[in-house]
Amino acid sequence: MTTTGRIIVVTVAAAGLVTLTVIAMNYLRPPEAKPPIPVPPDVQTPAGPTPVAAVGAGAPVGGHGAPVAAAADPKAPPIVGAAGVAGTLTGGAALVSAGPGEAIADDGLALAASGRIVEAQLRLSAAIRAGVDGPKGKAVREALMNLAGRTQLSIVRLPEDTYSKVYQVAKGDSVTRIGQKFVIPKELVMRLNGMTSSDLAAGQSIKVIQGPVNVEILKSRHELQAWLGDICIRVYPVAIGKTNSTPDGTFVVKNKIVSPPYQPQHKPKSEHRDSGAADNPLGTRWIDIGNHYGIHGTIDPPSIGRDVSEGCIRMHNKDVEELYDLVVQGGSKVIVKP
């Protein structure tokens, strides 16, 4: 090969090498960095459910723009608020309905727990007057029964109990005469002193209470309350007359009979029952309040709490026997309320 030919070959080879290098550099160069895509700020999600406000201005709205209100769950467990009244969980809050006398009842129960018995009786009795009802009302009534059983109706006399007194028996005194002096029945004089006999000795100290004990009957509650002044000392369930046949008004105890005979007016003699008969519907006691109406026992305990009689007030026998020993003939009032 001539010299000129060699030069041409070398030149062509060199040109090809340069071309390959340029191509390789173009393909092997890293791509240019592109600008980052904008990212929206993070959205904070509450960890728990969002509280629901009441319907009204500013209330949350649902997916279609309708107001969202918290609905009470009928299966939600009851809770007890400060006044001790059961409420229902609604939107995480308690709906507590404090009825009349709730605060007074709380005061009275607290006084009873602290041992201030007579103060507690006055407050709890005021709560009954104010109309306390429901579970709190039941607690109040049970507390009053218990407290009276430890004070006025026991053989104990507390210094702060102004309803109870110590009486020194005088020559010629009897339980009947002492009862008349303090407007209580002789049966109560004996009960307060644990007496099984009516015998007394001059100079003997006995306990009495200043009566009379009066009665209030609340027909709407089927309840009889015995009151000593401003203190309710007994609460009993009763049955009353059907078709509102138990009259409202104020009566006076006119007579009291142990094991009364049953002699209804306007009924055949075949329906009359002797005193003490097992099927005598008057039970073991009769407390006459006039106009053929009375408070008496029963041989039908399930009837208590219902409207079943012909106008009289029925009680469990054990209850009417106790009431018989509390009220005094000619002195105790019986007030019947709707």
C-alpha cells in the first residue's frame, strides 16, 4: 500500500473513533433533575370521635348539610349524677333530672349518716313534703322508718329529741290517764316503756311522746304516712277504693276495734263475718274515721297498692296493728289527699 493510502485509512479510522466517543457520551450522560411536584400540607385527624354539639347555631352538619344531633341510646347504661338521679349517656354527657326535694333529701341522708338523728328526721320529712320520689324517695322513707324506730318509737330518749319526754308517775296515775295527758293511746305508753302489764308505781319514770300522731293518706301514691308534729315517723302502703270511692277530706279517729266483726251495710247477712273469723275481710284491726269509712287490715295482701275496696283504706295486718297503737281516739286526724 502506498503512503497516500495509509494516510487515508488512518484518517478515516480516527474520524470514526471520534464519532463513537461523541455518541457514547450523549447516551451515558445522567438525565437532568426535574423540579419537585408540590405536595399539599398534612391534614391532622383527631384521634377519637369528634364531640357533637347541640343543634343550633354553629352545630356540626352531616354529609348533606343537615344538622347532626346526639340521640339518646335507649340501651345506654344508667349513670348517677350529683343528686343521685339516674340519667342516660347522651353524646358523652349525663342528663340528670333532679325532682322536688332531691337536695333536701341529700341533706337529710347526710345528717343521718353523721348521727344527727333529729335534724335528719326534720330534713327527710321536709323532702317528703316537697315530693321526693323514685329511688331517692324510697331511701328517704326507709331512713325515716329506721330513725323513728331508734328515737320516738323506742324506749330510748335522746336529749335532742324534743318530741319525747320523761314523765314521773304520780299516785293514782294509769297508762290510760297518762295517755290522755299527752294525747297518745295507752298502747303507745306501754310500748314506749316495754311494758307487758299496765301496772305503774308512784315515782316511776317513764317515757312518753307529745301527741297526737296524725295520719295523711296520699291516694295517688297508695301511701299512708304517720306524722308526729313535723316528723314523719311511719310510711305504709295501702289499698284504696275503686272508682275513686275513698273520699278526700279531713277526718278524726272516732273508734278503734281489735279483731272487728264484718257487718257491711246493704249486704245480706250471709256476708257478715264474726270477729276473728279467718275469712273476715277487715283483718285484725279497725280504725273508724266516720261515715262508715275506716282503716283496717286485710286477708288479701296482694290487694295492697291497688284500687279495690268500696272506699275504706286497707293495710297489711302487721302495719295496721302498729298504726292502731299510734293513733288516739278523738285526737288523731286522718287527712285524705288525692
